[in-house]
Amino acid sequence: MTQDHGSILLIRMTSLGDIILTLPAIRAIRQHFSLHRVTMLTSLEYIDLVSEIPYLDEIITFDRRGEELTETIRVVRRLRKRKFDLVIDLHGKFRTRLLSRLSGGRQRIGSRRDAYPPNTHTIDDHFQLLSTIGIQANDRSLEFYVTEENQCFAHELLSEKLLLDGQLKIGIFPGAAWDYKCWPADRFAEVADRMRKQYNAAILLFGGPAEAELVNQVRDSMQTDPILFGTNLQLGQLAALISCCDQFVSNDTGPAHIAVALGVPTIVLFGVTNHLKFGPLDPIHTVIRYDDSLDRSEGSDIMRLITIDEVWEIAEEKLNALDKKKHQ
């Protein structure tokens, strides 16, 4: 396909962290096909994230809440009307391969998720796919887009909670989509207490929509008082609050990828997910992981191998470096 005017469909349905990790590929596609109309198909629940990506001209959503066959027919009809010149499946699962095939696109590319080497980063996997159509991408940097409206929301909320501009703000996210990815709540609480006592840091405690009980567990296990935020924050609001943090400590979950993309120094606790494929690339972030097992049944046990002292040592090192930088 030439670089003249045309239309391209990108497919990435889920999830939060995985969509963020497609951004280098989306940027490379836009740079290579600068005159094309670029459309992205994604799940409706991620519209807040995808709608802020500046490299897209249009978004088509798939609503997974209803009857799947009905929604598939609706989406396929919409795709076929577009008569896409090129369809790029960046997800590689059965549903996305089916949607790509039914889209009517003149040229289609995509790979099965298990087609790549196990320890190459997923960003490089996307770049390898793009190379098959002549796109030579090498910029692996991440981006995240916080709107002015959400920035104002975060600043007003932090002001209401009497957080001083000069006070260290540490974000803690103890949840994850799956229990086997979670470090114990009492350990998050102990690390947070040490940060509060030693650095007088404000502890910003976050959780997802289904994690109110877990957030309360962390709070109740703490000797100091964290700043709690509602678990019903919109994605953009959460990102704006994370952007105000000086450090972020999290399990391997979507908000950790947000923090990494925003350039907030992040400690990510990995269990049985391969950090070489999905972990942060920038050295300002640190991954802690034990064992090479990818067996989910061992996930909780492997997460418990990560000690409080180990996380604290890394957090302390980062905070000391930040303090030194502020006083230079």
C-alpha cells in the first residue's frame, strides 16, 4: 500500500495496560502513513483512554456488555462500510482475528500472540509485525494524555485534601484484575507507613471499581492515615492524580502502566506475568519479580516471596535520589 490517501483500521480491544503498550506502534503507523485516515476498534470501556490518542482520526467501539453475536454483527456492518485499505490486528486473539477477517479490508496483517519469542517485549513484537509492511519503527517510548479538564480536577481535589505543593506524594495501588497478581495488603500498608514516617509523604491510596474492600484493608492495616480516593474515578481523573505523584508503587496492573507512561518513577511488583514482555523499559522504573513461573496457580505464593524490606529498600533509594535532585 502506498502512502497516498487511504484508510487504516487498527484493532486492540483490551486491556488498559496492553492498549498503552500499543501506543509506540500506533505512533509509528501514523508517522509512516501520515495522509491516511486511521481508525481504531476497541472495547467501549476504554473509550476514555483511546479518545485522547492524537494519532487517531476515528474510534469504533465494541460493547462487550450485551449479546456478543448481535454486537459482532453491528460492528462488522460498520467496518465493512468503511472499505479499509489496511487492517492491522494488534491484539491477536480469536475474536480480533475474526473481526479482521470479516472487516472486508483489502489487506490484513496480524499475528497470533504466541507467535513471538517469549522474552521479547510486546512493543518489539508490534514493531516486528509492522516491519512486514515496510514500517521500520524504533521509538519505544510511551505516552499518556491527560486533558486540561482532568488536570484541573486533580489539582482541585488535592487542594481540597490540603496537600501542600512541596509535600512528597506517593501513589499506592494494591489491586489488580486478578487476585494472583496481588501483593498482600498488610505489606503495602507497612511500606506506606515507612514512607509517611520517614519522609512525611502523603500516601495517595487508589483502587479500582471492585476494590473498595481491598483499599479499606490497606487503610485499616496502616498506623498512619492515607489519603483515600473513590474507587469510581474515571480513567482520565485517575491518570491526572497519578501524574501528581512523585513515586508510584503497584502490582502489575493498568494504573502501573499509566504511571510508567506518565514518567512517574514506579515500582512494579510482578508475579507470574513475564516482566520481560510487559514490564517498563525506562530505567527510572523498577520491577521486582521472583521465579520464572507463568503458572497462575502459583501466582499468590510467588507474590508473597517479595518482602517488605526489599520493596522499601528500592523505594527509599528512589526517594533519596529525588530529594537530592530537588536540592541541587
